[in-house]
Amino acid sequence: MMKLFSNIKNVLSDLTAITWKEFKTIFTDSGVLLILIIAGFGYPLLYSTVYLNESVDEIPVGIIDECGTSYSRGFASKIDATREVTLESCINMDDAIGKMKKREIHGFIVIPKDFSKNIQTGKQTTVSLYINMATFFIYKNIAMACNYVMLDENKNISLQRLSADGLTEQEALQSAEPLRNKMNILFNEGNGFASFFVPGVLVLIIHQLLFLGIGMVSGTRREENANHKLSDNVAPHEKKVHRYILGQAAAYLIIYSIVSAYILILVPRMFGLPHYASAWDIYRLVFPFLLAVIFFSQTWAIFIRNRETGMVMFLFFSVILLFLSGLTWPVSSFPSFWKYFSYIFPGTFGVQGYVKINCMGADFSVIRTEFIALWIQAIIYFVTACFSYRYINK
């Protein structure tokens, strides 16, 4: 029994010494401190502030009214009254195209000469819409504003004609609109881009800052070592690789438990982003996520021989992680290879789990798959990190 207590004491002593040594390394390296701490508190504010407006409104759009009647002007004013666009008069097509090239407008609408005449005589008429599709959200909002106005105008025209045929207002309404569409927006009621995009990005910020910070520490150690090892004089406790890995991980886990609470709990509340999950549920998810990311980063230390390599790998993985996280494209629509390839990265399960509980209000049992996957990754990457450290220092 005494031997057991002595062994436990030795393990704790070793872990404490390694953790304290890693703390000193972090807080005495200005570059690592900048990445792990300052960027950890600054990046979330930057991303949240950039998308603070949530949506793209009051987009300048040209209007060419070839009809010039009170009815066509009324139709144009309805489009101008929408939240999405603001109309600017254009003389002709050449004038409108010239303004588009100068980025003064992002599209234009052409109302034909026979617009009012065709409607009054019961004929079909066409309103042409030209949009710059270089920016998806601008295209979507312009098209949405015009389509909503045209649908509403079609209904009003039908009501007038049916009323003229002798139908009551109720009968005319039922005939003009036999199938009503009631849209119920779930989870992102304001249809805002920040509410959709930023929560997942916050998780990726944690992933990438930890990856870069740990990579810089590992690269610096190997760069300063003539043999490109992580340590010159290996202390007795460092001969047990798992203690070294766990001791290092404890330092990053302690720091990022605080940083993660700020990023994933405080920032969404500061900027009015969705925040349905309790702090306890978020931390239950974040704990295995942090372990998986830390051990993942320690594993990749085998490829990092200097500080610059860590930065290159950071840039390489950033775009990949964004695409594979399921934020820009649903995972269910991924080709099979990329779907399974995304399982390599802790960010995939971290983003999906966080979005489900914090943005969609799901119960923690719903993210059971992501939760278990993160623990599996943490175990696997702990083992690979041990092998990586042994290989570097053999």
C-alpha cells in the first residue's frame, strides 16, 4: 500500500513539474503567448464584429422603367420599400451596365413598355432582373426582394379580377391563394449570417490556435536542439513518455478551459448569437474536444522542425477544417471519402456538437455520437502523441 501511495506521489510530482515547465515555456515566449492568449481573446471579437449586422440590407439596385406609368412606378416603389434593396434610377441598359461595372449598383430591374397595358388587358408580362452573382448573399437578397413583391402583386391582380367577376372578398382570396405558404424559421429566426456561421467558427478558432501554439512550442524546441529533438537532457520523469505528454497537455487544458469559456459561452451572449446550452453542457463537450485537439497537435509535432513549419501547417489545415466542419456544406452531401476523412479532425465533431446544443437547443443526449467520437479521438491521439514523442527523441 505504501508503495502504491509512493508511486502515485511520484506520478503527481512528475506531472506537476512538467506542467509547470510548460507554463513557463508558454508565458516566456512572446509569440506563443500572442497566439494562445491574446489571439484567443481577440479573434472571436474580430469575427463577431465583422458579421455584427447579420444580413446584407439596402443593396443598391438600378431600375429602368420603360413603361413610365403610375402603376409601374407603384410596382417599383414596393420593391424599393423592402428591407433588402434600395432602387436607383437608370436611363437605359447601357447606363445600368456602366453603373454595375463601377460597383455603384449590384443589379438592375427592367420594367417593359407594355407592362401596365398587358396587366390591364389580362395578358402576361415579364419583368427582367439582372444580378451580379459574384457575391452569393447579394444575389439572394435581391432575388428574394423582387420575388416576394412579384408574388404579392400576382395575388393582388388575381383578387381584383376575381372580385370583378362577382366573387366575395373571401371567395376571391381562397381562389387566388388556394395553397398558403407559412414559413417557420427554426433556430435562426432572424435569418442572419452571423448566427449561422460564427458559432461554428468559434470552435475552429480554438482548434487552430491550440494547433498553432503547440506547434510553435514544439518547433522552437526542435529548432534550438542540435539533434532536432524535443529535449536535450531528458529528466527522469521525461523518460516515461506518457507522463510528459499528459503534463504538457495539462498546461494547455488549464489555459484553454478558461479561454474556451470566454469564446463559447461569453462571446455568443455579448453579440446576441444563439446560446441555448447551459455552461455545464458546453463544458462537458469542450473537455474531450480540448483533449483531442491537444493530443492531435502533439502528434503532428513529428512533422514540425521549426516555428515556421507550424504556421504553414496552420494555414494548410484552416481551409480544410472549415470545409469539412459542415458549416459551408452539409455533411450528409459530402462524398463518402471526404465524409470519413473529416473524422480525422476533432474540429468536425466539436463544431457539429456545439452547433446542435448551443444553436439548435438540442439535449445533450442528441450529441452522444459527437461526444463519444471526441473521447475516442482523445484516446487515439494520446497514443499517437506518445509514439510521435518517442520517435523524435530516439
